[in-house]
Amino acid sequence: MSQTMQEKIDLYMEYMRTTAKKMMDFLVNFFRTTTIPMDIVFKIIAGPDTEEKLVKQKAVLLEVASQYTEDEKAFQEILDKYQDKYLRLDNYHSNIRKRHPKYQEARAKIVNLYEYRARADARILQGTGKNYYEMVRSILSKEEATDVIEKEIVLVEDLVNFILKNRSLVNVPGIIRADVIDALVASANNATSTLREELTVIFP
């Protein structure tokens, strides 16, 4: 099957829009179990703007991934070029204090996750298919896909655990910080479960 890069990006983005909607539905339902007013929830972490940012963030990743080259120095320059754009759309980065003593460490972990995701997406864009699942199957074996997912999960868990150890990093009023941190953890756990469940769809 012959496909243009843009056709493959469009298929991936179609998948991402569905995924982002599911993630936001999960977060909204989670917050309904807390005492935080829903208007604050939508403003801080689980509103329509957040869903849009998730989709735009994936668009940035795919823009980077589509320019992948085996010239490591050249690709690192591309990663560096888009880094700030990615961070502005990142939910973790948006919700941490930039003047916190541990900010640079947290930022480095988010950047590591960004670069890993860009490289993983570059591999997927080498595939072909009528949808995201076919693209993945065409380029990765089940074992390779599992390895890609598990490595991303390790990076996400490392970031979340760092935030848990440095709770004052979270840039929200202290009275709701615990609930917001719980939501970040629940969101990460949900994302982890979703990634693993997707394997059963990709490789039935």
C-alpha cells in the first residue's frame, strides 16, 4: 500500500481524537467523586481546552516524527526546535510551578518523555494501513509494540512518582492540590491501562 506521510498522519490523528475524548471523559468522571467544583475542574485539568491541547500536542509529535532522520544530530535539532511548542501543550508541564526548586528536574523528565514519544511515533509513521491499528501492525511485531509501550509507561510512572514526592510542584491552590494530584495519578494509571489494552486490539 502506497501512502503519503500526510495520509498516515491524518489516520493517526483520527485515532488520537478518539483517545483524547476518552481520557477527558475519564477525568471528568473521576472529579465528580471529589469535592472540587466542576468549573474549577474544567479550568485547571479536564476541560475542553485540555482535550484540544492533547490533540494539538500529538500533532506536534507527528510533525516532529514525520521529519525523522537517522542522522542523530540532525534529528536532535528537530526535537529541540519543537520542544517548547510541545511543553506549552503538555498537561503536566502546564500544572507545575516554573519557579519551584525541582522544576528543572521535572522538566527534564517531561522532555525525555517527549523525545521518546516522537521517536516511537516516527516508527509508526513508517507503517501503512487503513487505520492506526493497521499502521502499527505493519511495522511492529507484538513483542516490539509491547516493548515500546512498556518503556513509555516507565517514563510516565517516573514522572508521576517525582511529582508525588514533590507535591508543592503542582501549581494549584493548596486546598485542592491533593485532589488534583490524585487526578494526575489516576489519569496516568488510566493511560497506562489503555496503552496495554490497545495491544489486544492491535494484535487480537
